[in-house]
Amino acid sequence: MAHEYDLVILGGGTGGYVAAIRASQLGLKTAIVERELLGGTCLHKGCIPSKALLRSAEVYRQSLNAIDFGVEALDVKLNFEAVQKRKSDIIESLHNGVKALIKKGKIDVYYGLGRILGPSIFSPMPGTISVEIPGQENEMLLPKNVIIATGSKPRSLNGINVDGQRILSSDHALELEALPTSMIIVGGGVIGIEWASMLADFGVKITVIEYGSRILPSEDTEIANEMEKHLLKRGVEIVKNAELLSDSIELQDEVKVAASITGELQTFKAEKLLLAVGRTGNVEGIGLENTEIEYDAHFIKVNEVYQTKEKHIYAIGDVIGGMQLAHIASHEGLVAVEHIANGTKKMIDYPNIARCVYSYPEAASIGLTEEQAIDKGLNIKVGKFPFKGIGKALVYGETEGFVKIISDEKTNDLLGVHMIGPHVTDLISEAALGVLLDATPWEIGQTIHPHPSLSEIIGEAALAVYGKAIHY
């Protein structure tokens, strides 16, 4: 039996279900095809579970150091089984919430593998969706428009067999039943650094092997250097400029791997190895070959409103590459749906989207790094302010780190804001609003921030752009 819809969305992850809700709000008859669980990678295998584990790691670290606050916490122990249960309970609660939202929006959900068909008896254009549902005949969906929101999966490296036992992806790591004594993490990007920080707090001996010249390559150099300093202080070994020799991996009592570091061969051993070298779009097995859609082995090509070469078929989120962040996928979905429903063309300003690293310490940023601004030929002014000059940071017990604000010397435009320290993944939203409203650092500095609060550091850093900071 065939079912007609205004819009069918392949994938019920963050981008897909948000797009479906907005489509329903705009009066479009909408369906989602999801092969696993609503909420997708972010809810079940990414953002939420990893941050739940990071929070447990934070509480454990703080408990071990409770004496610093005059609290004697004796015989502190880690119950990793309980840690995992808490993570699962959070996921279940949020999953139920997403299902309730979909039901409220009267959005149909088909649980199965959806494939795009080419021209057929159902439609002269590509876009009919065949849904393979286990134990049932295929359902045929006839949409006027399609949004592909199939997300991504962990990227592998040639020659490395990710077996889920000794060599892990981030998906496997989230399901660990017990903590290893040691782990090699291949990749010093956001995923690798978050895992390094979390596992170090849990007492695991960590070695990070990074191909590039520094960790967190997408962040400002000063932020990356500060993060490295903190990780080293906590016992994390960081090896840079290292090319992993994938054919050197040996699985015996430990995982043994060799890497070439600026031409010198070194060997590393650990109980397990985590591969954290990015993610690649889920482009296989969804019928793209039946269309004129342009894509490669990793991602789908789209225009500024997320249309593919088949103008009635859109694609959003991780499957199109880019920054691969959940909040970006959601907004790409909103843009696509608004274009479908109203022809509205609302462009996303990607450089001015906040990005976060949920390690200890946290890092967050928006806009240009200092290096990027200089490379663009801009004359800049930079203001920095340390957390040790903020009273609430001393009260909180975390005084290391800083906020850095970059502005255009000629126009006074706010070019970038970069933070590392306590709760900066929350503080960055003020900077994001400043960018959206085209505020100058001086205007941010004139904003009266409550005292004592961590947010005072933003006002101080903004005034520091002009050499007018008060408390440092």
C-alpha cells in the first residue's frame, strides 16, 4: 500500500525530528523513516551519553578533591555500572520525550530501512521511499519532498579492524562494561580530547596520538595550548606529528601500535585503542544511485538551502559534512523546511555558530581565530582576561583558563570569542548573541554583569580589547 505525504524525512535524529516538527507546525503532512531509534546519534551514541559520562567523571574528580573545599569525603569509590545506568536512564527519558513530541505533531514514523527509488510506476520522478520493515512487506511512501537526514558513523582508518573489543569506535566506548587500565586514543580533535579528559578523570592511563602539530586543530592556538597544558598536568600523554602505522597493530595481552613521529619510530601499548578520527556520512544503502544527486563516499552535495541536484530532495546534518554538530543539523532542517513550505531562503552563517568542547576544562568558541583573522589580512585588537581575576571562579575552585576576544581594529566589529575554563560551554551563548546582534566589544563591556558570576569575565575581556579591564 502506498501512502502520500508532503514531506518524508529519512532519519529521525536531531536534524530529522526537528525538521519534522517544524513541518508539522507549518501544516505539512509529514513522516519520518528511522531504522533504529528516534533521536539518532546525538541522543543514543553521541552528545547525550558522552556528556552524561563526562558529568559522572566530573563528580568523581570533585569528590576525590573535596578536601580542597573543606569537605572530608572518605573512601570515595567509582561504581562504573551505576555510571552507565545513569547514562541509560537519561537517554530513555529524553527518548520518551522525543516520541511524545512526534506524537503531538501527528507525525507518522516508519521503523525500517528507507531507500529512495528512481522513476517508477509510483512517480515519474525519483523520490518514492521504499521502507523495509522487518517481518513485513515493504511500505511505499509517496512524498512531494524528501529530506535526507541519515547522519554519520565513526570514520575508520585503512588497515585498522575496529572489532569493538580491543579496538573501539566512540560507539563501542560508550557501551564499556568496565573501565580499562589504559587506552590509546588516536585523534586529538574534539571527540578524542573529550574521551581523554573523561577517562583520565576515571583513572585510566591515556595516550593521545595526533597526526597534526597540535590538538584541537579547529580551535584558536592559545586555546589548544592551554588545553594541552591541563591534560599533561593530569597525566595524559600527548604525542603530536605522529603518523600511525596501521599495519603495525598487534593484539596480544595489550594493544601494541607503532607510529612515526617526525621520522622516528615509537611503540605504544595499552589495554584498548579508541579510534577518534572524525565521522563520515551515511550515504550508502539509501538509494542515492537511483537519483541525480551528487555525492561521494562521505557526503552529499547541497546548495545554500540544502537542496540536492534533485530539487525536491534535500539533505541536512552530518550527511552533508561541514561542522557536524547537532545544533547545526537542527537549524539546517528548519531552513530546509521553511524553503519547502514557503520558498523562504534563510542562510546559516556557519563561521558564527558556537562550538564547544565538553572536556575538563571546557572550551568554547565562535567566529574567527586570531590566526584566521590575520590570514584574512585584517588588523585586529585582542582582549584577554583570566579566570583567576574573577571572584566566582575562585569560589567555584576553578581559576585556570581565560576568555579571549578578537575585534577588527578599523570597524570595531566582533570577529571571534574564544574561551577555556569553567562552564564556558554555557557562557559562549552571550558571545553568540553579541555576534548575532552585531555588537562591538565596547557594548558588551558596558553590559552590567551580575557579581559574583562567571559571566563577569566576558565583560572584562571585552573591556580588555581597549585596555580598560578593571580587575586585572
